[in-house]
Amino acid sequence: MHPHPRRLPALTAVALTALTAGGAALAAPAAHAAPDCGRAPLQYSVDGGAHWTAGATMPAESATVQVRLAGEPAAGCDYHVSLGSYEAQGPTWATSGRQAFLGWATTTLTREHYRDTLDVTGHLPRCYGELALYAVGEKYDGSDSDHPLPHYPDEPFSGLAIASWNGGTACAPAPTASPTTPAPVPSTPTTAPTTAAPTTAAPTTAAPAPVPSPTGPGTPSRTPTPAPTLAATGSDDGLLTAAALGAVVLVAAGGATLHVGRRR
């Protein structure tokens, strides 16, 4: 009789299976775990790098903010940093009221690129305003519900804020419109005066002037009588005049004779 093969107990078989699996796991290469970046160890400066701080309140308003990673950041980690500029209705966060987006700047810091400058020149608030430095590469400009504007007491970068500044002065009131004053008319004309064209009118015939009467007392007014016009007879004018004078002399002589005869 052939002897029957020896069977191993079930527990022994399970143990062998576990040992085999464990050996395969030890032989496999270990997977690379992702680095634990965590919160960026960040510092910033508002005076060109003369002083660095990690305080939550910016010491002054500045159009340029320098940022840097402090300590030894983990290799393979990216740290996003942004600076947003907003116009506000009050000088503090509690009185900032409705804000308006003006502009922003963003950068990504790494172990190799550990320092940079955020510049919002040309986007600073004119009056009351806010500057927000936060650790994310998103622009909170009110464009949609995922990117709302800051509004007290809620801020879109809650938990990501690094530092902020609130302040400024009130805007000057807008000037009221004044009535328009007409420009003064110069006393001396700047152009030569225009000569009016002569108007053509019908000629007017002047009435003859009256003949003045003598001003002496007792002198009757006389109306000149035109001399009779003698008909032309073809004789000489001088002879006619002499004949007329002779007749006058004869009449005068006859009258004188008659008067003398009556006296006698």
C-alpha cells in the first residue's frame, strides 16, 4: 500500500500564505509620499525690505509689498501669495462698508524662488480703502459668488489672510455746478466794421424857399410881377428900348404943361 501523502493543517497553510504576501510587500519599492507643505512661513515688508514682519496689521499703506518665505520651506511646495486693493466707505474694517475692487497682484513662492514683490501701483484707493495680503492665488473682485468682495464682518479670504491695512481720508465733496457766466464782450472790435451798402431811394424834389418880405415898418408886402415879354418883330432891341423911353418922356412933359396951365 502506498502511504497517503501528509496533509498540512489549515492553520499552517494560512500562515504560509501570509509569509509569502509579506515577502512580496517587502520586495516592492516604497511609494514617494507627497510633501506636507502646510501654511507658508511668510514675512512681508512695506519699506523696501528694510524691516520684515509677520504681523496681522500692515504698519502703513504701500503700493509695493515684498514677501519672502522664512525658515526652510519643504521641497516641492508652492506657496501662493496675493495683494488686493479696495476702495471703502470708512477708515476701519468695521466701518469699511461697501467696498470696490481696484486691482491686485499675485505670485508663487517656492524653495528656489523664495522672495518676490507684489505691486499695485496705480490701484491704490484715493480716499478710504483697504489692502489685503492673503495666501491664495485667487482674485476676489466680486465677479461671482466664489470671488466676493470683502464686506464687514465677512471676508472672502477668511483663514487665508496674512495681513491687512485699513485707513485713508474722506474724499472731498464734489463741486456743485454754478451758473454759466457769459464771456465779457471786448470794447474794441477785433475786426473792421462792416460798411452798410447804400440804399437806393427815389430823389426828393425840394420845395422852393419862400421869398422873404421886407422887415421895415409900414412897407407893404409886394409880390414881384414878371415883366411883359415883347413879341419879337425882327427889329433891333436897342431901337425898341429908345422908343419906349421917348414915349415916357413925352407923357411926362405933357402932364407938366397941363398942370402949369391950370394954375394960371
